[in-house]
Amino acid sequence: MPLDLASQALLAQLAEAESPATHESTPAIARMSGPILAGLSGPGPEVGSVQNLKLEGRGGQFRVRTLRPVGESKAIVVYYHGGGWVLGDIDLQYDHLGRQLANATQSTVVLVNYRKAPEHPFPTAIEDSYAGLCWVAEHAAELAPAGVPLIVAGDSAGGNISAVLTLWARDKAGPKINYQALIYPVTDCDLTTPSCLAPENQLLLSRDTMIWFWGHYLADEEARKNPDASPLRADSHAGLPPALVYVAEYDPLHDEGVAYAKALEADGVTVTLEEAQGQMHAYFQMANLLPGQAAGMALVTDHINDFVASYDAYDKGGMSRV
């Protein structure tokens, strides 16, 4: 279907502003656009409680934020934000998104503000994110009732991080991740897929922007083939948690998301592949800007809620959990 009208209008508005494309900017200049768009989204909904913490990473600290719903949490969702490993943070748009997620899933949501490239190139983002995941697992009893499922989720670069962490958790024998929700994830360093080259997909995210992101995050093109950067290239995806892979129709990353869903399925992982028709990359963070964001959030939270309900049913039935 055509790109939805709200997205077309937003792109026209941005074109009128004549701001330089991300790949024509420095990271510092590109980062200035975040607060502008976030201001249009406005603050997120109220939640039960908010806590901000600093954790130790290798060579420095990074922030995490816990967002708890009113009432008892049914799950813990660790969310990793997008931004090509260079842009974005847990404030503004992603705070709004996290609050939506906490309320819609009745879960404790933990936002991890991993350090960014180029100041902190690969593998800092993955190492910080894994440290954040381990902290959540160690403090799970303080974040939610005992025995609730642990879920990782993220969009774009955050989807990449979530996918990589399921491999790390499997290969490092923990923490136990019960479900993964990957929203238009980066899964491979191949920039020659049909969707990456398609002219109609060169919108808020373009192939040139992905080249720019990869260049800042991991300049060595051969090293990008490491599964820690390109999880599609893992030797095996067997033993990974059930997954939702949610791609956008107008997105350079569309095909690698589909390929990742197929790779999971081929290795015996329970996976659901969904497509946001008429939507472009980055729509999922555009609360109050694009109607598709609300629809996308509803789809993701429905899948998470269905999984949590089935997980709870296994527990009450005395059966083995997924």
C-alpha cells in the first residue's frame, strides 16, 4: 500500500525545514534533531513510578531508567532504543515509548541508555546493554514479582542489540530471556538487499544513512560480519527465545528483518513475522506524530501480552515454561 498520508506530511514538513540529511551531518549536529521531534510528541503517560540509576560499564558509566506500572508487574521488559548506535537516548521520545509499553503490558520496563558511537564504538553498546540485562536479572525480585518472564525488545539498532543479546545470553548461560520483540531490527551489514537499494525506501532512514551509521559504529567492514554486529550471520539460532519480528514496508532494513525471521524459524525458534504496511522506518518512536505509531504499539503489546498470558498459564498448570 502507499506510504501513509501522515508520514508523507511529516516528510514534507521536514523537507521545508531544509535540515541537512543525517549522513551529511556530524553526530553532534544530527543529535540536535531528537529533541525537536520529541517536543512534538510531548510527554508520555503517567506510570506508577520512575527510577533513574547509573551502572558501571567498561571504562565508564551509563544510565538506566525503570518505569513501573500502577499495580503488580506481569513481566520485565528491557528495551533498547534505536538511532543507529549513534543517536537517541532514554529521554524524550523513548521515555514516552517506554511509558506506553509499561502501561499497555502491565510490566516493569527498563530503558538502557547504552553509550554511543563514535565516541564509544563497537562493542561498547553491546557490552553496556548486556551489563544492563545482567543487572535487571540480578535485581528482578526488586522490579517485579518472582517468576515473571524476562523480555528483551528494541527498534532498529535497539532491535540489533536485543537480537545479539539473545545469542550472548544463550552462549554465556544467562540471563534467561523468555521472549524477544524486534522492531525493524538491523540484523546484517549487507547494504545491497533489494529493500536497501529501493528508491521508495530512502526516507527518514536511507542506505546512505546506514553507511554513515555503520561507519561510526564499526568502521572495519570485515569485522561487521561478526554475529555480535550482524546476528543474521550467527552459525545457529537454535535455542533462542520465541520472537516477534516486526518490519516496516518502506524501510531499507525490511529484507534483513524478514531474513532474520526466516533464520530463526529454520533453526526451530517460534517466530511471528509482522509487517507495518504503509509505514516507514522510525515510525515506532513517533508517538502523537504518526497514527501508525499507536497501531504499531498496539500490535507489539498484544504479542507481548499473549506471550505473558501463555507463560502464566504454563506456570499455573505445572508445565515447563517456554
